[in-house]
Amino acid sequence: MRKLMNAEVMEHTMRLRQMGADVQVVNSKMCFVVFQLEEFDVAYCYNVNKKGRYFLERIKPYPLALREFEKEQDVIDIIEIDLEQFTNAVKSHNIEAFIEINQRLNQTLLKFEDLFLYYNVPKEETDIILNRLHEIDEEILKTKSTANRVYFKKNPENL
């Protein structure tokens, strides 16, 4: 099995280099972690490369690339905080709406990418979309200012 995988990697590497890419093949381990929280799963995937670097993504209940870490303990700490936040969020009467909004935002991102990559979009339309995104940002900040904070172990990174 390993010989077949190595042959496939070599073939993919050659094709990508022919396309002009700089390809670095990194031997790594991939780990999947799943927690059951009441009616849904919180799942993560992280990759550990031979240099000991960790790249963490949340894959459920919606996908989100978290970031790269130097140490395994940092990955565990972030998963622990994230899990605490979801455990707390499950108690909210809005958890289903929260997850649906995140899933819809991910779908919107994919639709926008298709729009941008497959069509010549007029500037007026991109201006309208940017304006709507600005409105959503303003609504999020307004909601933050009127909502009660429920988690204090870590500060928000994007608000």
C-alpha cells in the first residue's frame, strides 16, 4: 500500500511541477478527533509534519481552519477551549441557528468563489456584495455590544 501511495505522490508532484508549482512533499501524520455534544459532533483534524508543526482545522459542526501551532500542547489547549465554548453554546436556545448561520456563510463563500472564478462580474455587483458584507459586519458588532459575554477564559480573536 505504501509503495502505491509513494508512486501516486510522485506522479502528482511531477504533474504539479510541470504546471509550474514548487512542490514540497512532507511526511506527516493526520489525526481526527471527535467529541459528541448532545445532538451534534464537534470534530477536528490536525496534521503533524516531520518538523513537528501542527495544522489544526475544525471540521464539524462547520469547517474552520484554526491555524498552525508549534507544540502539541497548544493544539490540545485550543481544542479544549473550543470544546468548552461549544459545550456552553449547546445550552443556548440559539445553537441551531448559530450552526445554520455558520454553514450558510460557508456555502455563501463557496458560491462567491464560483461566481468570481466562472463569471466576469461587473464592478457594480462586487460593490453591492461588499456593501452587504459591511452591513453584516456592522450587525455582528452591534450584536456584540448588546449581548452578554458568557466565556472569559480566552478573548475573541476577530471581534
